[in-house]
Amino acid sequence: MMRDSFLRRGLLAVTVTIGLSVTMTAPQPAFAQVTAFKQAVAETAARDQDIASFYRTNGYTPIWTGAGEADRARRAALLHAIENADDHGLPVARYDPQGLMDLLRSAKTPRDRGIVEVELSKLFLKYARDVQTGMLIPNRVDSRIVRDIPYRDRSAYLTSLAETKPATFFRSLPPRSMEYNALIKEKVTMERLLQQGGWGPRVPAKSLKPGASGNAVIALRNRLIAMDYLTRSNTVTYDDALQAAVQQFQVDHGLNADGVAGAATMQQINVGVEKRLQSVLVAMERERWFNTERGKRHILVNIPDFSAKVIDDGKVTFRTRSVVGAVSKDRPTPEFSDVMEHMIINPSWYVPRSIITKEYLPQLKRNPNAVRHIEITDSRGRVVNRSTANFSKYTERTFPFAMRQPPSRSNALGLVKFMFPNKHNIYLHDTPAKSLFARDIRAFSHGCVRLADPFDFAYALLAKQSDDPEGTFKAALNSGKETKIVLKEPVPVHLIYRTAVTNARGHTEYRADIYGRDARIWAALSKAGVVLGGVQG
């Protein structure tokens, strides 16, 4: 209420001051006033090509500092937007509303107004881009965030604003997705919880099992009550009700729902409101980076959720567990979007050069018959005779051979891979290592995404182009031959990284920050002025 009151008083003052500045300069010839204004706009805008182009095109006509109602409405909409930037997790101080008010009040001459005109356009463009496509540049925060940000043309922002009702235009800037709206609501909830002190003390135990009792169980009980997973209770034992509460918590946090508060579950239970709010603010920035059309049908791989989904018209029509890249230096799965074009059934595995030289070459130096299940081929595709080859004379740089694992059930890619050709050499595929899908944390691959149910995934994709998708797939599979099936309608694939995600009921769930990417993004947001709880420093 105080902020709104200040804003109303400020807007009134700005309107009066600018109105006076227009009328008080009457002794000057009108032509001189116009010339001074235009010259100031041209000079001030010269350092910004987009702004300069806009004003050249519109004949240096003001859109902010004129005396008319349209200009007043734009000023009001801009000031309201930057005063409420924290609603979107953006730092109000970045836009300095008080400084803007002072600048407007100081505009006494046509030249002053020309300078202010351009300054308002600069501020508007900064806010518009921040709220629509993000404040940070992703790959400067983490080199494996290689998403193409859908930046809009800056001149078009100004043109559209001039042609649209200001309030309507500003409402159109943030992402319109249900996910973004849910995150805004969750932000408010987390801020309220933070102000109330959070969920109470941490649980002082690494793990707890049903049947346990004591102070740690009481702490677990109290924390789950505070989180709304358990109704008020006086139990001091890990009883059936507490086990059911733990199971629901596990479901909501992507963990195996066995009702046992093991290490991974306990770690998530002990995450505080402050960290959860950070996840929400980071997810909002990520959603702005991803503010683009995703495809009526698309595939969504959420890396820390260890899941792959087929989305049709906004609804999840297929979901499977996944294994993603390991945490070690060269293995984390990157974030990007591309288009799935085909699948290969009974694939060969052409071993990446990095794996050949870093993993297999050391083994071959010790024993030329190592990794016998993989063929070694020369530059002409001929199989190398291991008994006569001297692998010990090669280095990572000079090793001249390729390696290929022929199709088989034990193939590293399993029996099918799904291709969306990209420079990162990432794809989705089957795997013979099925036991890994039972883990809570499933980061084990070299970067590609392994699917728990690849056949069903294939059926879901083929259902759009075959009356018998399962029959089509199995006919190729049973042939034993490497077979390519082209998708008649290519499907966009989005590899994202969200530790705060919205479920089908509209509730926010949380995941572990397995690669530490969200921590790095939060550090960058914090450095840029974002604070927790909406309290601006």
C-alpha cells in the first residue's frame, strides 16, 4: 500500500512538472523548442542504434515526455512496472524508480525533455528485455547452458508500445505460460513462509526408518507438519502416518516413494525455505530464457527431474524415467533445444573420440584384447587386427582408429536411439543398464539421456504416423538390422534444468541441484541485485 501510495503521488508530480515545463517555455519560438527537443533526442540516442533508428523513423516524436494523455499513460505504466519489478523476481533498484522521478522533475526545457525522452526509452528497453527473456546471459553463467534465447527486436518494442495501450503492452511482456504463473504464486508463498521463520529446526539425523523413535523422529514429525504433509500429532515413533507423509514428500520431490527417510530424502527434507525460494527465483529466470513457442507436440527432458515427457497440447501424454550425464567435469548433460527427426532401431554405437582416448586407449595399451565387444576400425572402415596392432605407441592425440559396437542387446545404446542431430552429440536412447533407473539420483551417463521405457516412448512417437505403432517398431526390431525410421512430423526436443517444477495439479515440486547450475545462477542473480523476500537493499 505504501509503495502504491508513493507511486500515485509521484505520478501526479511528474505529470504536473512535465506539463509546466511545456507551457513555461512559451517565450521561445515554437520552432526552436521543437528543434531543441529533436536535436537532444538525436544526440542522446546516437549511442544506441536501435533507439536512434526508432526515433529517426517516427520523426523524433516523443512517446514519453509529451503533454498528451497517451504519453502520460506510458509514463505511468513504466513507473508502475519498475516499481513492481520484484513481482517477477527482478531487482527494483536495477531500474531506480526514484531516480527516474527526479529526472522527470528536472526536465525544464525542450532540450532537457529530449534527453529524458531517450533515457526513458533506454530504461523501458532494459526492463522489457529483462522481464521477457531474462536479465542474465545464460552461457556466461554456465557454459553448458547453450539455449538460444528468443530475444525480440529492441526497436519493435518501442514501435509496439507506441501502437498499443500501455497497460496491455506491459502485461504482455512476461512469459504467459502456466509454469511462470505458478512460480509467481509459489514465490509469494515462499516469501510469506520465510517471513514466518520457515519450517522450523532441521532433522538431526542422516536417515530414519519406520519403527524408529526418539528426538530425531519428533523433529521429522514436526517438520512434516510444518510442511503440510502431516496433520498435528503427538507421536514419538516413526508410525504408519509418518511413513505415509514421508512417501508423499518423496513423490513430490522425485524420490523413490518407499516411506524410508534415507539419505537423499533426508537431505531434501532439511532444505530450508530460503533455498526453495532461490530455486523459484532461478526457475522464473530460466522460464524467461525459454519464453518461446515449444511446439504443439514436444519432448521435454528435465535433467534434475530425471524424466522425459511427451507433451501434446500442453498435457503430458507419456512419461518415463531417465538417466542423465554424470556430475564429473566432461559429462553433464547440456541444456538446449533441437528437433527430433528419426529413430534408429538396432543401432551401432560409434564410440565418441573422448571415450576412445580417455577410457579405452589406456586399457588397450595394457591389453590389446580389452573391450573385445567393440570393433576397432581404420580410416577405410576395415577391422584392425588386435594381435598385430601396437596400441602402446599412440597418444590421445595420435590414436588413428575409430571404434564401433555392432547392434546387440548388450549395445551401450540398447536397441533404439532417438536422434535430434546437434553439435553436442546428445540423443535419447535405450540402455542395457536397467538397474540404474531404480536410483533416486540418476546421473551416470556420458551426457546422453537414457530412457527407462524406450519402446513405449517409440510407440508414443509412432502413433502419429502408424495405425500399428508397436507392430511397426517390432518388425524393424526383429529384423536384427540397423533400421532408420523417419518421423513424418519432426518433434521439438527441449532439454531443460528445473529444480522448481509445477505438477499437473498446479503445485510446485522441488528437485536437487545435481550439477550446481542453479546455485551459480542464483549467485549471478544475487550479484545483479535480486534479494530474497522482496526486501530491496
